Amino acid sequence: MTKLELKKCEKLMYEAIREAELAKKEYDEAEKYLKAENTIKWEVAQRKADQRMGYAEGINQILAVLNFKHKDMRTLSKLI
């Protein structure tokens, strides 16, 4: 893998980490709506979180297939 490719993979990895962290926050927000019995807002927050998490998981799978190695890949795996 060239240095340019490594940089692009690293950028993707950090993007996936950000998305997974945002998804975790949105899941927490969805739980608050569920406890407040606001099912419409719960559904919206849940779906947004699912989309973000799916995006992060997809990036993780791509990086795994490319055999990308980085110390922060563990962070990504723990978030997912």
C-alpha cells in the first residue's frame, strides 16, 4: 500500500470512529425518548443512529478487507 493510500485509509478510519461515536450518542438520545414515551422522536433518533452505525461498520469491513493495520482500529472495533 502506498503512503497516499495509507493516508486515505487512515482518514476513513477516523471518519468511521466519529460516526460510531455519534451513533452511540444518538442511541442514548433515543433511549431518553423511549423512557419519555415519545415514540415518534424515538423512532427518528433510532433510525439515524442505525444509519450512522451501519456506515461505520461498512468502513470497518472495507478496511479489514484491505488489510489496513493501525493502532486505532481497535478503538473502531470497540465502538462497533
